Amino acid sequence: MLITGTHSTGKTTLINNLASATSDPRIVEEPARTCPFALNDRQNDLSTAWVLPHDQEDRLARVATHLRKMGAL
């Protein structure tokens, strides 16, 4: 499940509520949290150029880990 949305709309609260309702929650932080450049209302081309490939790399690594656990890779 992917939870996305603008600032201060209750995403974290929703995620925490969902996590508490399951026996095996897996909450994944977004790579943008480690971006060394300005984001949100100050985001620029450099920020976007950093976030997009890092996000894609992170997602691919998670898929590969999942496939290895399933014995499919």
C-alpha cells in the first residue's frame, strides 16, 4: 500500500493506525527524507534530479529483496 499526499494531511497518523492493526507492519521511509537539497515549496531542478533516481533505486532494491526472499531471484 502506498500512502501519499500533501503536507499535514494525516498521512503519518493513518500509517501508524494501519500499522497497529496488523501483525507484520513494514513501514518504509521515502528516500526524499535524506535529500541534501531543498524540497517542498523550495524544491528546484537539482532537488528533483536527486530525488527521482534515488527513489527508483530504493524501490528496485526493495523489489529485489522481496524476490530473493520468495526464491524468485
